[in-house]
Amino acid sequence: MSLSTLHSFCSFLGACLYSEVRFISMMGFCYYLLLVFLPQVLSDIMSVVKSSLSVEQEKKLLSLFGHVRLHLLYKASVHSYMHSAFHNRCDGQGPTVLVAYNKAGFVFGGYISKNYAQTNQAINDDKAFLYSITDQREKPLRVSSTDGQYGFTDGKNGLNVGVLWFLNNNTSTVQIVAGNSYTFEGEEMHGNDLQLTECEVYRVEDCGGLLKTPWREIDWEGYSNKERLMDYIKNYKPEVKSVFQARVLLVGPVGAGKSSFFNSINSVFKGHVTGQANTGSAGTSLTTQFRTYSIKADQGRKALPLVLCDTMGLEEGHSAGLDIDDVNSILKGHVQDRYQFNPSMSVQTDGVGFCKSPSLKDTIHCVVYVLDACKFTLLSAKMVDKLAAIRKGINKQGVPQLVLLTKVDEACPLVRDDLTNIYLSHYIERMTREVSVCLGVSQSCVLPVKNYSRELELDVHTDILLLTAVVQMLRYSNSYFDDIYQGGDQKSEWLGL
Ligand SMILES: Nc1nc2c(ncn2[C@@H]2O[C@H](COP(=O)(O)OP(=O)(O)OP(=O)(O)O)[C@@H](O)[C@H]2O)c(=O)[nH]1
Ligand SMILES: *[C@@H]1O[C@H](CO)[C@@H](O)[C@H](O)[C@H]1NC(C)=O
Ligand SMILES: *[C@@H]1O[C@H](CO)[C@@H](O)[C@H](O)[C@H]1NC(C)=O
Ligand SMILES: *[C@@H]1O[C@H](CO)[C@@H](O)[C@H](O)[C@H]1NC(C)=O
Ligand SMILES: [Mg+2]
């Protein structure tokens, strides 16, 4: 097994263990995981640190690897050149690549396939290499270790790859140290300019390429399938007479893409990309009101038999974001459109927008967890706990549940290049498996989707994926109505709410 697959296997194991860890809270391992991941989660949530790589540079850098995605861990202009800042973010992350920039226009640095651990030892790493990218060169320069063994020195002061020593002395100057394990001309590597203007470190995550056969079947056959799915949705009727629309509740961490999902579905039925619900990235939830969105089909003449309920995002803190009592009130139909959430207080029974005696049509018929595929492995134990508690509450109410895995384009470069790779992507398949294990749902309940993030025009494959998810939501809502029909008890329990 290669190290990179070992690494991805380990992160997979890590995610599986998360669900176990909740039950074995005595294990110090839990704290270990928290220590490793929490700074990352916090920095992800608090600030959106952006890569300085241009599209062209990123392309050249990626060409040095197989199918990988890069996850930015450290950026000197944000986190400082102090090596403590570097080690805090980059130690124990598995394969990483350092990306240094200088005024001469060179992008250069080193890749190591093993952990930084500050052991002060020379580490054997036959996969390590130095590289350099410039506008002038079509292909990047790539230099491997000459003895085929020595990779780098795992010191306390930054990254020392043979001759080049990055981030030493807490400064932006690259030091040249004696040694002949890597040979190159300084002019070619860095244009003899050792003063950095920026320095970044990325975790290199293996996506594992494409599967030979898809892990889930889908008909991509253009418009015929899209029309078929749209017709199914337009003609859907809840199996209960008093209900005209299936109410689907979207819950998930801040920034997972709940509001974007509604916008995307709305776009599909409007025929062009729209943005009715506010979306974006912020530290805390951007959506603070409870919103119920109806979607109009056929040039706004008829509302679809579907209401998407958008909520405030879940946050880790005890009294921050949506809480479990809020979810319960929403499930039972007490919370009305435009209810203003108070992040530090649960829904108040005498507040504005509280419906005292909801009927079946006001209740939630299907709950959809919305999770960001890129951040899933970094979900903190607290968030996993919160999700588990919410899930328990929803199970009690007997409401069927699905999972939307968003941002699959960002998670896997093969999917970003071609969305029809989604059911062929090793990475996405593994993600859906991890999610199903972590939340305790079956893998078939996990639906990967992508919103309209880059394009202005509709794309039929994006549409088909989104519509497939909606059809699944309607089917699950129906199973809920089925249940009500079956149990007379449940029906009366309903009326007594
Ligand atoms: N690349 C990509 N970006 C996405 C996708 N879905 C959502 N995003 C982006 O993710 C960010 C957050 O999306 P929102 O829809 O605002 O998230 P939310 O869950 O409503 O968040 P809160 O309301 O803040 O709790 C936005 O910048 C979206 O554009 C996707 O499928 N692909
Ligand atoms: C770098 O900064 C740290 C923290 O302030 C300090 O302990 C260390 O001695 C510094 N190293 C050098 C080489 O200046
Ligand atoms: C940086 O530290 C090295 C030893 O780690 C030392 O030899 C060198 O002189 C220092 N350089 C500067 C500019 O302080
Ligand atoms: C999808 O995400 C992008 C940002 O990544 C945002 O600008 C856009 O409005 C979103 N699309 C929809 C339809 O919500
Ligand atoms: Mg939102």
C-alpha cells in the first residue's frame, strides 16, 4: 500500500472512529483527534484563507501529482513566518506540499509524503521532491533526491529539503545549506531570489482516480431524463388529502450550502440561474430567519408540490446557531415563515411567528442534512454530537431523513472537470460511505450534489443531479405519509400536538 493511500485510509478510519469515539469518550484518542483537527476547523470557519496560486500555476502544480486535491493549511501572510505557526498547522497532516513565491515570479518548494513531526531526524522519503514553476516554462521543473532515499530533515524550524531551508529563523528568507542530495541550478529553481513574498503549505489528498464501474447508476441522457424528473416533481401528490406540498427541512453546519440548494432547485425550474436566498461565507450563520420557500414552475403559474425550509446553520457552541429544541419546534410545525431565530435562545412559545396549533401540512415530512464534502472529515466531535442528538430527536418523530453532500466539485478535481464522473469518483464514493457511517444512515440516503457556483447558464448534468435529489426527497416524504395512514395511533397523536 502506498503511503498516500495509507494516509487517505487513515483519514477514512479517523472519520469512522469519530462515531465510535462518541461512545468511548474516555479514550484519550478523542482529545488527540480534537487537538489535531480543531485548529483546522476553527481556521476554516473563522476566516476564509485563500490560495495565492493562479489558475495556471495550480494546474502546473497539480500536474506533478496523480489525482489529488490540495487543501490549504498554512499561509505565511495570514499566520506569520514563525515556525511555531507553521508547525501548529502542518504537523501530522500526512503528505504536504510547500509553495513559496518570490518577486522574480517563481513558484517553488518541496513535496514530502511523510508527516512533519519535529523529530529532528533525517527522514527517508523516496517520494519527496523539489519543484519550480514559472510562466516561462511549459512544464514544471522537478528534482528528486539523488540518493533515492533521503527526503528531508524533520526539524523544529520549518522545512529543510536538502539544500533549501524554508521558514528558518522565523523569517521569509530561504536559507541555502550544504548538502548534495538534491542537485539543481539556483537560477532555474528560484532565479537566485531567496526573499519570499508569500509561503503556503497544502495538504495533498489522494482522490484515488476513477472506478471502472459506477457506484450508483444514473441516466445522464440529456434532456429526456431531465424532463422526466421535472414531470415527476410537478405531478407529485402527497398521499394525504389535507396536504398539498411536501415540506422538506434543510439542516446542517454553517456554510454547508443549504440556501444554495434552494437557489439551485429554483434555478432549474426558472430556466436560468437565480439567487433568491442569501448565500455566502461568514463565520456565523448567514441565514438567521426560518424561511419556507415554494418553487414556481411553468413561468410562475403553479407552485410545485414541494416546500423547502431553510434554517439557520448549526454551530459548535452550546448556545450558538440552531439548537435541538428549535429543530423539534420546526418539526412539529410550530415555526412559521420568516421566524427570526435568536442564536442564544430556543424558539419561544409566545414569540412572534409561533404557531400554537399546527396541522399536518405545517409539519416537516422529510429532513435533509446538508454537509459540505470538503469539510466532512474535519467536522469536530462537538458537531458530530450535535448532529447525533438532532437525529435522535427526529427519529423519535418518525420523520424520514436524507443527506445532501454538497460541493462535490470542490472535493474532487475529477468531478470538477466533468460532473458525470461523480458516480465514478473513488473519493466521492468513500465520502458517502464515511457520511453514512458517521450519521448512521444507509449509503443510499446520501445524495451528492453541486450548486451553480461558477456558471451563469444551466447545465443539464447539474440539473439532473439536483432533480434526482428532489425526487428522492418526495419519495421519502411519501413514506412518512404512508406511516401516518397505517397507524391510527400516530394520526391521533398528530392531532394532539
Ligand atoms: N463550489 C461549490 N460551492 C458551493 C456549493 N454549494 C454551496 N456553495 C458555496 O458555499 C457557500 C455557503 O453556501 P450557503 O448556501 O450560503 O450555506 P448555508 O448552509 O445556507 O449557510 P448559513 O445560512 O450561513 O448557515 C456559498 O459561498 C456557496 O456559494 C457547491 O455545490 N459547490
Ligand atoms: C522563532 O520564534 C520563536 C518564538 O518566538 C522563538 O522561540 C525562537 O527562538 C525563534 N527562532 C529563531 C531562530 O529566531
Ligand atoms: C539562521 O539560523 C541558522 C541556524 O539555524 C544560522 O546559522 C544563521 O546564521 C541564521 N541566519 C540569520 C539571518 O539569522
Ligand atoms: C452557488 O455558489 C456560488 C459561490 O460559490 C454562489 O455565488 C451562487 O450564487 C450559488 N448558486 C446558487 C444557485 O445558489
Ligand atoms: Mg443559508
